[in-house]
Amino acid sequence: MPARDFFHSVMRIGPVQIGTHRDRSGRTKHAAACTADDCGWSADYSTQTAAQLAARTHRCRAN
Ligand SMILES: [Zn+2]
């Protein structure tokens, strides 16, 4: 689970929040994180487009 200390929320698609944060190498990562309590899914992507696609196709366990 990546540290979310520097997570900056950009948008929300359904229950999934898209944001950016820096990894340990200082590179900007685009993260998609589900906000549903029963889900807990999150993943990092190198582009915001990829993160948005993942958010749209996320099959939420909480549904
Ligand atoms: Zn979910």
C-alpha cells in the first residue's frame, strides 16, 4: 500500500478517486483509489488516462 501523504485528488469517477502522488524516486504517479469501505482497491498508473480507464472499468466489490 503506497503512502498517501502527498495524494492530491484530481477527480472522482463513481466510487473511485483519481489523484497524483510522488513515488520514492520523485516521479509523479497517477493513482486510482476506490473510496468504498468494503473494497479498498487502489493502483498506480504512469498516466492519468490509464488511471481514468481503470476507474471506469473498476468492478467494485462494494456494489
Ligand atoms: Zn471499489
